[in-house]
Amino acid sequence: GAGVSQTPSNKVTEKGKYVELRCDPISGHTALYWYRQSLGQGPEFLIYFQGTGAADDSGLPNDRFFAVRPEGSVSTLKIQRTERGDSAVYLCASSLGRGGRETQYFGPGTRLLVL
Amino acid sequence: AQKVTQAQTEISVVEKEDVTLDCVYETRDTTYYLFWYKQPPSGELVFLIRRNSFDEQNEISGRYSWNFQKSTSSFNFTITASQVVDSAVYFCALTDDYKLSFGAGTTVTVRA
């Protein structure tokens, strides 16, 4: 079946602009995660959804970042007033359920560049 | 807090050589899960293996093998008879529930 998909694959924006990044998880996966990967580093956790609700948003760096998953499937990560330091690859993952026994499957990521 | 250390930043080998990637982890949890992911130049993280803390059996899958040792908090990964297609960044990760903590990754370059 289809894997996790993310759009756009690349996004270039100017400092101060608003961006939305979309994630379409694997069908039937109830858990969805966003991670951020800076150059030369491993991914870092941002937020976890179980169904429609954000069960853990402790990784969001500040209140300019927000994510939604209104129908329990597709999720959108929203970044307001972008800064150059927001430039990174934003990865989405999904899993069948919660917990370490459930493997997280990742999408190809969105490369965000803030000029 | 959980922490994963991949001390090797880069490894370069010639095709058909074996390569071992080190992963050392820290956790206070008694139940936890360890993972290896591969990230080829295309950027997508590809799942390779999951191991829980109660299963210390080593595992072999084709040319890949994993050595899990709780006594030394290590979960090392070996690629036997490496191929050019193995060139990628490899990440070790740890979780006790749902939040994955990743190491910094090891870049493997296999030269023909």
C-alpha cells in the first residue's frame, strides 16, 4: 500500500511569512508524528497525535508552530512568522497505534528554506 | 532522559568489506525499544529493525545483522559484504513509549 506522503517536497519562503506543511499518513494508522531534522543531525520530535487530538506537543519550539489533524487522518504543520532558524527538513511519521512496539514509518519530508 | 550516541560520524569502505555501526544508549526505563533506520540520499527514513529491551537475541536479515547487549547498553549494526547501494546515513533510535530519540547518525560511503 501507499506510504506516508508529504507535500510540498520543497518550500522556499521569506522571513516573516506563513507556511503550511501537509502530511498524509498510511491508511489506518491512528498515530501521527512530526519531527524536525537539521543538517547533519538526527530527527527531533515535535508533536504526536493520537486520532484527532495532539497528545504531546512538548517538542514544538515556540508558539509560532502549530499542528492540526481535524479528521484523524491528514495533518498540517503550520509555522507563523518564519525565521531563518526554521530552515530544516520536516518529517512526518505514522504508526498503527501508540507505543514503541509500533513501528513509525516516515515520509520523504518537506525541505523548508527560509531566506 | 533518553540519549543515543553514535560516535562514528563517517565510515568509508570498499565494496564487499564488512562495516559495523556503533550505537550506545542511555535510559532509566526497564522497558524500551531500539530501532535502526536508513536514510539514503533521497531523504526518506527507511525502517530496518525494532528490538525490545527484553529480547537480547541477535538478529540476522540477509546481509544485515544486529547485536544487542544490555550489559553495555549497545545495539550495534553490521553490514556484511557491503554494496554501493548501502551508502546512506544510518540512525539508531530509542523510545520507551512513542517519542523517538535519535542519534546523530553515521554516514556510510561504500566505494566501488
